[in-house]
Amino acid sequence: MWFYFFEFKVNAFIEAFGHEFCLVVHGSPLFDHAFILPFKDFKDFFSADLLDQNQRWVCNIPAHHEVIKLSYFGKSKERPVIKYHNAFHLLQGVSDYERPAPDIESLL
């Protein structure tokens, strides 16, 4: 799963919330498949030397969902993320989060 975060958007969240927010990587509109990344746990991961020419951190979480990989021009770093997969309890208002199971038959 490829995705990116713009530096200016992350900085806007830092200005508004300090390090008390989560980056959410949403992988599917059909079922729960997301990574909830508390920024305080990842703030040192997103370093300026790995920003691309568009001021983005371009990342990948391979199919086994074990690590997040950030890379740019031959430099890269990885961090385990399996414990953040579908970790909705890390979000504010999680008690309000209820999502019915999808009707699989209607999706076929």
C-alpha cells in the first residue's frame, strides 16, 4: 500500500495539536483495513532528509503489514507497524466507533 504525507500538512497538525494526533492510512473503503499511527511514536521517523522534491514523505506498507518503509533517492528506513493495524482504540471518541460488517453478498 503506497501513500504519502505532505510536510506542510503534518506541520499544520503539529502546530494545532503538538504531537498528540494520529496519522491514518486508510487501505479499503469496503472493510476495516487501516493503520493508526500516533505521531508521537513516529515523529522521528519522518525526517527532512527523506522528503521528496514535492515536500512529501512517500511511504509503503508491504502486503504482510509488518513494517512501514519510507524511502527517497536510495535512502530508506523502516519501522514495525503491525500493532497499529486497525488500532482504532488510539483515536479520540473510539467508543462512538461502530461499523457494521459489510454485506459481502452485495459487494460481489
